[in-house]
Amino acid sequence: MKRIGVLFENNECIVLDKPAGLPVQGGKGVGLSLDSILNDPGGRLDPAVRIEEGKMLLLVHRLDRDTSGVLLAAKGREAAAKFSALFAAGRARAGNSGKGAVLKCYLAVCAGRPAPDSGVIRTDLDIRGRRKTAETSYARLNGGPLPPGGGEFSTLELELGTGRMHQIRRHLQQIGCPVLGDDKYGDFALNRALRKQGAVKRLLLHASRLVIAGEGIDISAPLPECFAGFFREGRG
């Protein structure tokens, strides 16, 4: 596989540009995971990172296997505990941008057009048998027609108010605007048609920006080429 881009590094962490298709954790049937790469980078990070002897690179948060973009790994257990606490303490929102506040932004291409064009989805989600509060803010950037018979698409910018499993994908499904290419919560017939036409080959969800206030971290990941056509062709 190609080397994984390192977007940022300091004494406590690195921020990676995770490629789509790479699982973050190993398991049954998983040949290569980001965890295993971080345990033994072996020249697979670009550029190579500096880490003290006896320390390991530890993931602090997760992205779905087919989601690309910014992902933070801490250098050692002490740093991992610090960043884990920051992520757990709350996300940066209006009125909550003080030291340590965390902002996680995503870009997505979805089917249809949300109504209204911007808003907040607050719908509890079932997480391992328990109902959990979940909050996703979104704003429509542009949109346009899909290939003949496919309807309309919208490009969205999203911010997480909570960090539940598959939260963005599930929330967008609930408002009738599933992420294109989503093989779990998407419009399966539409996805098949778009794949057949070569218009969509993967889940169109990208972790575009990570900000941790007061930590000198405000990092954006470049938009993958498979998104670019939608953003170029889209209109209001």
C-alpha cells in the first residue's frame, strides 16, 4: 500500500491522513490495520516520525474503515490519556472554543437535499443496546444532478457534537439523505447504479479538519480526488 501521509507532528502526537479502505483496528479477516502500522511503521509513514524509545504510537479516536482523512495518534500512554480526555470533554462549538475544545469537521456527498439547507440533527442512537444522545451539525455547500435517473446530490460540511459509532452516516440516513457509496446505511440501488457508471467507487465521507484549541493543532486533510468532481460540478 502507499505510504500514509503525516500532516502534523509535535512531541506529543502526530496527525495522519488516513486512506479510505484501511481499518483502524485489527480483527478477524483483517490483514493490515492502522494499529499494526503504528506499532511497526517500517517506512510506511511519510515523512517518518520521531518517537522516544519505549513509547508507542496510540490511536486516540477512530474513523470508519471507508472514511478518509485526519486522525490523531499520541506518542506514548501519557499523551494518549491527555488527548483522550480532551476528546471526551467536549467538542468546540459556538461559545465553547476555550483551551482544549475539540472541533471535528467532515465533508460528505449525499443523495437528495436536506431541508433546511443547514441545521442540527439531534436524534438518539442505539449503541450496543443502549440509547445515546447524538448531535450532528450540517450545512449544504452546493449540489446538482446525479447521472440520469439518479436524482440529486448535495455536498455537506458537518461538525460532530458527539462521537457515536457511524453517527454521521446514521443521522444522514434518518433525514433521507444517505451518504453516497455507503454500503451499510445508504441507498443500495442508487449505489449500485452509480458504481456501474463509475460515478461513485467508495463511501464519500471525509474527515476534513481537526482543531484542538490551545494545543497548536488546526489541521486539514486534502480532499480526495473522488470527491473533487462533485465539488467542481455542484451548484447552489
